[in-house]
Amino acid sequence: MLSHPEVASRFGFGVYEADLQTGELWKAGRKIKLQSQPFKVLAVLLEKAGDVVTREELQVRVWGKNIVVDFDHSIGTAINKIRDALGDTADNPRFVETLAKRGYRFIAPVTVLSGTSAIKSTESINLDLTSESGSAPVVLEGQPGTAPQIEVSSLPNELDLMHRRRKVFGFWLWIPVGVLAGLAGFYYGSRSSGPLPRIERLTRTGRIAPGVQAMESLPASATDGLRIYIPVISGGRSVLAQVDVRTGAVENLPLPSEISSATLGDLSPDGSTLLLRNHLSPESEQSLWTVPVGGGSALRVANVVAHDATWMPDGKSILYATGNQLLINRPQDGSSSVFAKLPERAFWLRWSPDGKVLRFTLLDPIKHTLGLWEASSDGKSIRPILGNWTKPSSECCGIWTGDGKYFVFQSDRGGSSDLWRLEGESIGEPKRVTNGPLSFVGPVTSRNGHRIFFLGLETESLLQRYDAGRHEFVAMPGFLAEANRIEYSRDRQWVIWTDASGKLWRAKADGSELIQITPDSLQVFLAHWSPDGKRIAVMAKESGKAWQIYLVPADGGAPEKLLRESRNAADPSWSADGQQIAFGRVTDIMGKEDGPRAIQIFDLRTHALSTVPGSEGWFSPRWSPDGRYIAAVSLDQRKLSLFDTVLHTWRTIAETTVADPVWSSDSKAIFFHASSAEMQPIYRASIPDGRLEQIANLSNFNGGDTEDYFFCGLTLESVPIVRSRTRTGNLYTLDLDGP
């Protein structure tokens, strides 16, 4: 507790600052909206950080003794608004802890600020842990003997937006999987004792590409000691760049014309040659190339397609992952031999410095879990490590320090990631390296010493609609600010949407009567209204399980699973009479699995299941409101076609990159996002003639800060709604042996 709370007017915690005199809350120099009453509650909690503040004390200090209010509702609402502003949760609190029948406690480390704003100028981050009792230390700025502050350096930004290259995973970077959404929580389980190492920010671009684990897009990077090679977002595209480890300067990396969409695999042991995949389409297995870092021609690795790859310790052969196997390719003669057969698909292949142990990440396409495994140098001894450490497993992306002393990896708990370390080749109890407040992912170690580099996620985005008169995107209403996918009911009275953490919400079209439709145990990808507006068909999954289709009452209630199977099922779409639901499967990068992938129809009256004729190799069905057509996308996402439900014929209406088709309410047009095309246009395809009209693209955003965007749906007037992204993350660094 502060000894003199009356003299404290500004508090810093994590990347946040609260100014009690002005009533303002700031995050990394940006003002965060928080209403007056919740801010007053926050002020009391900050003044007594680490101590329990009773509900009675809050009532007296915030509302007064003689004010009559529905206090239980008021304090609950205030606490929820504080958590929303801070990206906090009640289940895994990072900032505000609820103590049943007692009150609340602010559990994060708090700094009393003086002079000019520390966060606005240096963006310092305090990552010191709480004590075992859960109380938070209050650090007086500049006071000797206090817990260490983690200061973020102010390195220059020299991002050079040079050549726009073909976009690969722009759409997938927007999947609402929590890891891109907010701040880290205090994690249950093991806690490190003592202070954590000092973290410094290396880049200031905010454009480092985060990747999406669930979409087989892990944020891989590599270093030669002087530069870090890493993907960045530039002009709506993921392009390969190099970062100077001394200055943080970022420069796009020119690549030969043969490689139009590079995904990083590895850097050769001598630092001379990059190993890349040329991701020209959403298929998981892609061609493999080697490219000299100093310039020169790209060389295709003959007879190889892979979803990940690394150099063998000798720097001459290549270990690559395809299907559920690891193989060794010898570029000298083009031959390949099996190294190991695995239970699932392997990613992030990393050898120990002595070349005796290979560690990698296995991705389960049904359970959508990540786990760390290791193999001996001959591929004969294969075993999981940390198999029961978290449930479901979420560990991935591990790498050794240059001397093999530490093995650093990331673990996702509560929707946000932190870094942990093991001692060398041990598989004992890990020790925490970071503890928020950002999500920290994708570690890479320097070639000497124990310095590591990693990505800190800090996504900033804005929901906007297209204004045809102004030819630009403008902000959407505030109550939809957190929406990722939006759909209005056919009677135009209601709207549903998914948020960044995968929850489904429903409200009146004016924002009133807001409720959460799905339980927290379900992560929702998308949802669609039934024609009568009484039910909602949902694509969602429970933690550690496959994507499934559920039916949920529009007024809330227990979700009903449509199918009794363990396969991934996706994209439910209602027939015009509301008696049938068309659905498809998922693409390889959302869960590669055996079995046919076609469009199927489930009859809600008979529970009979049928397959749409000629639909093999198609997914993402969308039934037109009038029932005449079912639109579908080819698995390579290069075609949009219509199935005529009367004539039982197929017709292709668009051949470009296709994502997120949405019908207009009158069935006279279908909109879609060409997310991998130049400038990412949104098209309107007229029905039935198929005439394409470009509605908008990246050039229609104001300010010049938008790097990419995601097509969220249509307004009541069939106007595109998008979420534009202006910031993703930066590179950070720390020394594992440092203070």
C-alpha cells in the first residue's frame, strides 16, 4: 500500500499510465477510453495496489455514503469496464483480482510516476512478478532498492517500404485467436522466483508479422549475429526483411523474382544462405528454395514440397517436413530419405548446437494443440517433452542458445503467450522468462552468449465501413468496436458478431439489449442467423477439440452440436426455409486431415446428411437468401463458383484470390475479399451474370497507416465492413543471464 496516497497523481503499470488529476488512462502513449465512474474505482485500486479494497470502501470513496444506487450492479459494471480497457479477464487476471465476498485487489506492479510521462516518452515495462502471497510491489520511480524496471529502448525506425510483394497469409493473420488480441494474464502454475531479465525494445515499426499458430503460420526468424531475418507487414503484404541487431533499423530484403511470396525456414549454419518456402497459394506443402543472403540467384530444391524445413547441422543437407514425415534432402544429387515418421505435422525444426538432438513443434489438426517433441540425430528416438505441463498443450517454437545452455520456447495460457526456458537438453521444470504485459512469441537466439530476440504483439485495429460517396472507409458505431465478423438478421432488427477472443455477441441494430450468446468455453470463428431470426448456426470449437457446428438460440442458451463426429466441420449456412444447413470442411492450414472435403447438407428434420453433387474440392459454402444458389470457394482459394440448386450445375463466376464471400440481402450479388491480390480489393459479383465490380481496396483508407485489413461483413445497406490494422508488433530483446 502507498504510504502517502494523497500526493500520488500518476501511476504506471505495464504499458499503462493513469493520471488521477485529468482522469485519463493511457496505453503506450495512446489514450484509452474509460468512463468516469470506472476510472474512480481504478484510482482507488491503484492507490492501494497489492491490498484488498472492500466493496464497502469502494462504495464510500466512489459513490459516497448517502448516494443510493444498485451498488452490486454498479461496482460489477465498473470492474468489467476496467478489465475491458486493460484487456484483462476475471478468470486469469493480470491487473484486477476478485476476492469472493471480500472485494478487489490490484495485483500488477505499480510505479508512482513523477515529472513527464514515463510511458509516453520511454514506454517502460515492469515485468516483475508478484510475491507468492499475490500482493503487488509499488515501485517509487528512482527509489533505491526497488524492483527493477524494464526499460524499452528508443531505437530508430528505418523501415523502408520498397517493393510490394505478393501477399500470402493476409487473411489468416486476422483469425480471432486471442493471441493477437490483448495483454498477457497472470498465469496459473509455475512462477519464477526473483526478478525477471530486463527487456529492451529493438524495433519501433509496429509492423513485424505475428503469424497465426492455428493457421500453420508461426512467426519464424533467424539471425547471423548482425541481422535478424523476419517477416514484416508492408503495403498489405508479408515480406521478408532484415533487422540490424545494434540499431533496430528494418530494411526489406530484396529477393530474386522467382520467389514472389517468401516464408522463412532457416539460415544456414555459416550464415550465408536462406532456406525459404515460396507460398504462392494456401496449400500447406510448398516448393523449397535456397537464396544467398548477399544476393544471387534462387535455387529450387528439386523434387521437394514442404510445410517447413531447416538445414542439417553440416550445412549441406536439408531436413524438411511434409505430411507426417521428416525427410533429409541432399541437394548434391537431389535424393531424399526418410528421417522420421511422426504422429502429426512438424514445424519449427531446430537442432541443438552439438547436432545431437532435434527439437520441433507438433501440430494436431483435430485438437488444434501444439506440443514440443525431440528426436535423436539418427531419427530413431522420438519423444514428447513437457507433455503434461499444460492442458491442452500449447508449447511451441523452441530454440537453443549458441552454447546449448538454455532452450527457450513459448507457451500460450489464457490467450496470451510468454517465454520460458529449460536448462540445455533437460526436460525438467521450465522457468519463466517473460510475464507480459504483451504476448511474447517467436524466440531466436544470438549465435554467441545468451541474448534472445522475440516478437511482442501489440495489435491496433479499427472497425470501418466503406462510404461510397467519399470513396473511403469511415469508423463504425462504438458498440461494434471489437467486432471481427458481423451479420445482421434478415428482419434488420438484430446484429451478431464475434470478438477478438472468439466470443459471440448479439444486440439490437442500435446497440441496445446486448448479450453474450456463447459460453466462454467455446471459441467462435463465425456465425449466421437463421431466416426466421430465432437461431444462430455457429462454427466453433472447445479447447483441444476440432471445429464443429452448433445451433444456439438467438436469446442465448445451451449450444447444440449438429454433428457427432471428430472431424473439422466449418461454415454453416442456412437454406431459405431454415430446414437445412450446408457446411464444408477446412483447408489444410486450418487442419490437414484425411477424408473427403466436399459441401454437405444436413437436414434438420430428418438428420439426414447428403453431399452436394460435384462439390469435392470446394469449401466455405454460402447459401443465397432466396435459396437458388450455394456459393463455394475452391480449396486453393483461386475460384468462386455457384451451385444451382434447381439445375444441379456448377458455374465459376470469379477466378482470383477469394476469401469470406457474403451475399447481399436481395441475393442479387455476392461480395468477397481478394485478400492475396495486389491492393487486396473487395469485389461485388452480380448474380446471375457474374460481372465483377471492384468496390474498394487498400488505397481507400485515410492516414496512410493501414497495412492490411480483413473483410468482416456487410451493413444493412450491403456496404462492406472491414477491420483495418495499423500495428502488429515489434522485436524485443533480453539477456537470459542479465538482471
